[in-house]
Amino acid sequence: MTVPAALLSHASTEHYTPQYILDAVIACMDAIDLDPCSNSREIPNVPAARHYTVQDNGLLRPWVGRVFLNPPFGYDVEEWFSKLFLERMEGRTTEAIILWKSATETAAWKTLARLSCRVCFPSARVRFGGPGSDERNGPTFSPALFYVGPRPERFEEAFRSIGDVWVVPDRSGFCLGRGSA
């Protein structure tokens, strides 16, 4: 099997979310209010009401409402998860679904596990689109989808067909209304 060069070389941090995952995100949250890591405002991959592109720097802007986060898969990914934590604590982000690696040994994964009350582990490798990718071949990593919000049962229902959904013990209160315990 040939692995896309961009995934091995880190030449691109962009991995466009496949439609079946976006369909599950919308089934869970009803709509997406914000994509803080959008590929484009003119032809976005994610059907959100608002899009922040690299030029907008979503790390510096408010994240209001229902957020779908597929962050750049680079070394500074934890900044995106810290931003989500702050936006949830402030009550601006009401719900979020995050697509990231299932890299359980990383600090970033541990941060997401603390924020989330459900995690979906897809039954098959997710085939991303984007610069330098070849949708016929999967990535070299296994992804996971994390849910933060007050309706974890909807996440379970929407993502059950994609893979196993695990319940994360809620130690933080992030799956209640606001981010407070």
C-alpha cells in the first residue's frame, strides 16, 4: 500500500473531513455554527454558518455555538484544544465535536479525553481529502472523534454506525450545560 507523501512528510497539515463524518456531526448537533480551521470561505469543506481560515487565525477569535474542530495535525495542535477549553468555560461554545488522532500517549489526547464525555473510534481508517492526499489510501494513524456538550446520547446515536463509542467518565462538568463542574 502506498501512503500519501503529505501524511508521511508533514508537508501538509490539512486533512479534509469526509462527508459521512460531517453527516454524523450534523445529525448530532443539528447544524455547525463554526469551523475554526476551515480550508476556505468560498468553497469550504465543512458546511458551517461561519468559517475561520488560516488568515483569520481561529485561535484569536471567539468560538460561538456548535463547533466542529478538525485542527491542523501539527505539533502545535494542543493550542486548539486549549482554546476549546477556554471557549467552553466562557460558555461561548455550547457543543463541539473534534476529529483528531487516536494518539493516547500524547498530552493533546489526554486534554481531549478530559474535555469529552464520549469518544468514537471509527471501525475503519478515515480517508481524508486535501492537499497531497489520495482518497484511495488511508492515513498512517487511527482517528477518533470526541464529543463535548450536554447531549452525549445524540452523539452515540449519530456515530454508532461509524465505530465504537466509549463513555468517558465526566470529571470536569464539560458535558453539562457550561464548562463548570
